[in-house]
Amino acid sequence: MSAKYEPVSEGEERPPGSAGSNDSFSGTHLTPESDSDDDDELEHLEAGEGYELKSLPKYGEKSRETQKGASAGAEDDDEDDSDYDEADTALGGRKSTRRDSVASFELYTPDEERKVRRKLDTRLVLFVAVLYLFSFLDRSNIGNAKVAGLTEDLHLSNDQFEWLLTAFYITYILFEWMTLCFKVFPPHIYISVCVCAWGVLASLQSLATSWAYMLVLRAFLGIGEAAFVGIPFYLSWFYRREELALRVGLFIAAAPLATTFASSLAWAIVRFGDKTGIASWRLLFLLEGFPACLVAVWAWFWIPDSPSTARWLNAREKKIATLRMRKENIAATSKSGTPSASAQVPRHKRKFQWHLVLSTLRDPKSYLTAGMFFCCNVAFSSMPVFLPTIVNGMGFSKLASQGLAAPPFLFAFVSVLLTAFISDRIRSRSGPMLFHSLLALTGYLVATIAGILHAGPTIRYLATFPICAGFFSAVTIVITWTINNQVSDEGKGTGMAVLNVFGQMGPLVGTRLYPESDAPFFVKGMGVCAGAMGVVGLLAWALRVVLSRGNKRRGRGWEKGGFMYIT
């Protein structure tokens, strides 16, 4: 006789050895065996109900007590699905005294969940981070190419070079709506096509012979990379709200790491590239662009469409990965008004709810985060591109400038990971956002004042460390914050689209802040970025106030079963 899980009504007699009896627990498994034939039944158990262990007849045999418990469970399932924000009720009409952690423990052990989460981290998050590394590398390496001789070989004026940057962001903004395509197409196909597209386009830049040729390629590159920005939304299908910041941090941390790698690789190419007979900037575009085409093939087979389709999880781990997300899935289907059974359907196969898109577009919170992202992007789009030029203006050679541009971004990489970890631990987004906006503001103010006073290169170079750490970390938090405070998939996707459509207009300003005429101190650019990061802090405080008031109106928090904003 096997020990299986079944709800037990309040007045029902508990057999000896069951969880509710006074007998010893010896001989009874508290969690299902990983190779149990009854694992399929676990998917139908709801998170908040109080379940008791009960010894049952062999598989296929049903007693009157079993039928009675199942009937009572069905009634409660309907009640729970009808109103997600109400407190969960136990079988037989009793109030449940068990927390989600206890209910989850009856379905899988904490050790099993940690193992699954670790696999998701190492096999999914790190993989999409590598993809983003290639994306950011192919986007920002034009700054390294400029120092390596691009403008001289193609006879580009300062205005023409700025238009190469602007063309990318114009199409990038116009196609940000493609974030919603994650709800329409299987992610493994959609992501693979995006990666392959930008890999080909980035590589073709090495063949450019004129400004017009390069301009067209940069515009199409913006379309390819715009389709990829919905990855944080995609990760929310695999991670709970309180786990998401660290994973988005791991993803975004690929940006400063890519810039570090780009600067180091550019140093090596400039150092040894002339011996190949190919212009250094052409070799740079080719070596940094083509590998994305190869990785795209791997992505097709590696990226899962949902937790239940991950080929690198075994059958038991797939069930745990799905079950641990049941609260978020039920919340999303309840918000959209669809039956709770649809929570088991892959995200891209569920009916698209347009009214939730319109609701998000009317939500003021969407525009507060978009405003923060706009200001962050004024710095985020300019410093990675222009830092080699800025360092070169401090008096260092072209070769030394490529190498010295790497350490600030490596420092930012560590800062992003640490910030994301702390933000998840303290379950706060506004605190880290305020801290890093002030950190970047301080760095920009130091660089601005040093430029006005014509200070030496040391203080100006050191100021780039808090600048890079500040705005990279702020970008991580604002993306996570946007997803955290939307319940439905349509809301999350639309929130990300609004965030990027308005936020990515920041680069239209940022890419024109460091013209050659302002060298070597670039006071205007540093001052504008300082003001932008100050506005980020003000908007973060305003959003915190709005969310806190919203939580007070709701009356109770996430821990009690209701959806609560993360402030």
C-alpha cells in the first residue's frame, strides 16, 4: 500500500499513520517519490489548501472516503479559481492555517525546488545572458570601431557618425511592440530567428564601403535587436516575483560584461589586426558579429517554450518547475478572466486578451517606469559607445584607451549582480533604484566639475566607475519593477513594450551628447546625464508613493494570498 495525497474533510476519520493521527509518522513518505506512478495527480492540487496525508488503496481502487474528499476538493477548486485575491479555504469549509511553503512541501521538497531553480539559473538564465552579451556587443562596438579607424576609412563627419547611432535607435523604438510576440510565437523559434538576424547584419558591417551602406545595416540591426528585449518578460514564466530581480540582473549584467569584452577584444585587434591585412574595424565587426549566427542554431534546440518543455529537465523536475509557478499562473488566468485550467496551457497557446493590453496602456505606473527608463537610457546608450573616445581625450593613446575602457564596465558587472541579489532579498525596488540613481548622479557631477576646472585625467577617469555602476544597476531594477507590478502576461508584455517605446527614446538624446567639438572634457554631456539620473531618483520616489497607496487600498499583502505591489 502506498502513501498518497488526498484532501481530508474535517469530520472524516483519519486512519492510523496518517498525517492527522496521533500515531507515528514512521513509514509514511512526506513527499512523493520521484519515480512514483502517481505524480500526474499532483498537478491538480492547489497551492493554498491544507492537505493531509492519507493511506489509500492501490492505484485504481476508490473508497467512499476518497470519493468524498475528491468531491469536496473539486468544489473548493472552483471557489479558489473564481477569486484569486480571497483567502484560500481548506476542504470541508475550514480556513486553511497552512502557508504556501507547507502546501508546497507536500508536493515537492525544498531541496528539490532548489535543484530545479539552480538548473533554470545555469541552463536558461546564463544562456539568454550570453545571447544578450552578443546583442549588446553588436550594438555598441561601433564606438570601438570609431577609435579603430572607421570614420577615417569611410570619410565620415561627426554628424554622419551620430546618424549611424540614431538610425539604430529609431527602428529599435518603432519595433519595441514585438515584445508581445512572445505570447504569439513559440519562444524557441522566435528567439533563434532574432539572434540569427542580428548576427548576420552585424557581420555585414565589416563589408561597408560607404555611409549609406552602413546606415541601412544599422537600421535593420535595430529591428533585429528590438525583438529580443522581451526576455525579462519571458523569464517571468519560470521565476516567481520575488526571484526575478536576480535573474534579470544576471541577464542585464551581460551588457557591462559585453562592453568589457568588446574593449579588451578591440585592444587585441588594434594591437595585432594590422598584421592580417584587414582593417582593424572590419575585423572587429566580423569577429564580434558572426558568432551570434552559430549560437542561434544552439538556441533553437536549447530554449524551452515553457517549464514543462525544457529538454534539460527530467520528468519530475518539469513537474516541479510547473507546480512552483502555479500561484503566478492562477493569478494571470484569474486576471484575464480565463478558466483556471488554462494555467496548464503553454503561454503562447493561450487566448490573447486585448482588454488587458488596453488596461495597461491606461495605467499611470507604466509611464512612470518608462520615464525612469528614458532617463537611464540617456546614459546607458552613450557611455558604452563614447567611453573609449572620452578616455582618449584624457591624453591616452588609442591602444591604451581601448584597454582602459574595460575596468569601469567590469566594476558595473559586479555591481549589477550584487544589487539584484540584495533587491530580491529585501523585496524592494525603490531603495536600490534611489541609491544607484544618486550614485550615478554623483559620478557625473564629479566629471562635470572636473571638466569645468580642467582637472587632471585621474579624477575624471575614476568618476566613470560610479557612473557605470549606477546606470547599469538602475536599468536592471526598472525592468524588473515593470514586470513585478503586472499580473497578467498581456500586462507584463504591454508594460515592457511601453517601457521600451518611450524609454528607448533616451538614446536619441544620449547618442548626441559627446561630439568631437566638446572634447576633451565633454562638460555638456556629463551635465545632461547628471540631470537625467537626478530625474530617475525623483520618479522612483513618486512610483514608490503610488504603489504604497495602492497596497493600502488592497488591505492585505502577497503573503496572505492577494496580489501586492512590490515597492
